Amino acid sequence: MEVYLDNSATTRAYECVRDIVGKVMCEDYGNPSSMHKKGVDAEAYVREAKETLAKILKVQEKELCIDRRCTCQSPCRQASDHQFN
């Protein structure tokens, strides 16, 4: 049995996570804010993730803040920076 205690540095991904990340990065890589086919397909992943997180956290989807910029310029952002859907 392997015991790995340095999960703060890296964490081994579950195979299902690896598979979906690979699919999104190599096949369904569209911008979810775009209206073309790839973008619409990518938006479906965002929508599904938001639904799943809301169920897990036992909150309404509208209570979740999804930051679609995908980059962090500062660890501290004002609430007005975020999109609330």
C-alpha cells in the first residue's frame, strides 16, 4: 500500500477526473462565453459543474460565484469583480 502525505504540493487525480480534463483540453476546448458550437459545448461543462457543486454544498446555484477569467491577478478580489449568475 502506498501512503502519500504531501498532498499540499500535488495530489494524484482520480482516473475519471483525468479523463474529463483530457477530453475538455483536447476536444471540447471552446470558450464557454462564446456563441459558436465549441463555446456552447464548453458552457455545458460549466453548467454541469455548477449544478454538481450546488448539490454537494447544499446551496442554490445562484449562490455560487464562478470566475470565468481563469487567471488570478491578485489573491484578494472585491465582490464587485465577480460575476453572479
